[in-house]
Amino acid sequence: MLVIAAAQLPLPGSQSRRRDPPRPPKALAAILRSRVIACLRAQDGETAMQAALLGKGFTTCLEIVMSTPGVLEVVEDLRRSYPSLTFGVGTVLNADDARKAIRAGAQFLMSPGTVMEILNDLDGSEVLYIPGVLTPTEVISACNAGAKVVKLYPASVMGGEMYMSALKKPFPLVPMVASQGITIGSIKSYMEAGASGVVLSDAIFDKELMRERNFIGISALANQATLQASRCGR
């Protein structure tokens, strides 16, 4: 029996080496540090570029919606102009668009729901994917597939901070960013409800200011959002 037991022991060095888990994408740390993702929609690429380059009060994380004309060229130019900032593409609905955004230099991608093909493609990648979720089942599904962070969408119409708090409670270790209908004044309450960050669209890129190309006004709103987020406890 002893001989048999010894024969079944693995030889020295025969055990496969454990692979270290991949490092989380740098974009995740940037988003968790900034706590605000500015979400830019524009009617044309030129306006998008000017809003991005001239609005100096931006948070360090900027998302440009995939439907913006010339979005890929804008991302390429922004990566060259501001290499220290973090740029992503939002409302990415399929893997083909995801690959195009990544080739353009996007450091993170976001979707209103979970696109499993994108999540699987980016497993272990340096590019961060933030899938959209709404229910506990969707959170579990996304996390089991490898999501490092999820986006609660649409947040405000589902109950806002109260729903954020309820969804977060079973998942205290899952970073969640809240998106849709969030104002600068509600940043603090979302953070207190458990959000790791918020996505601000019209709250920064106000439709009237964008129409007037009032980039100074947009910059001021971005500064207000950054200041509000910085005052929230971790």
C-alpha cells in the first residue's frame, strides 16, 4: 500500500505552475480614482473634438458614444493629444464595433447591456469592458464571465439611488458605475448608495451648451463634477 501511495505522488517539478491572474486594466484604476466618466455625444466629429480639447475641466476619464460621427478618428486624436488621460467608447453593441474602437486606441468600452462576445474577447486584455446590468441575475452572469466592473443602466428611471443601494447590497465587492439621468447634484447620493463611479452625459455636455459650442461652460460643469466627486468619501 505504501508503494502504491508513493507511486501516486507527483514528481518534483511535475506540477503545472500556477499562472498569476492577469493584472486589471489600467483604465479600471483610473475610473475608480476619478469616479466620474464624462460621456460625450456630438452631432459631428469636429464638435466632439473641440468639446474634448477645449473643455479643459474634463475629468480624467472620457467616453465618446459610438454613434458620434467620426468617433474613431476623435479617439485616435485624443490619445495623441492627452496620453495621460483615459479615453473610451460607449454604447458599443457588437464585437465588430468593439474591435474598431480598440484599434483606434480606446482604453475602455461600455455597453447598455452585456455583450458576451466582447466580454469573452477581452478576457485578460488591457482594454477594460464595462457591461451594462440591471438585475442581480445580470450582475452574476457578467461577473462569472469575467467582468471587472459593471454599469447599472438605466439608473434613474429604475429608482435612482434607492435602486443602486438595493442592487449593490448582495454584491459588496463588485465595482458598479451608475449611468443615465445622473446630475452633478446627485453624485454624492449615488456614491453613498454604493456606486464606485458615475457616468455623466447631459450633466456635463449640456445640450444647449453643445449647440452654442460653449466649451467654457462645459469645462465649468466638468470642474463642478470633479470637485463634487472628490468630496465623496471612499
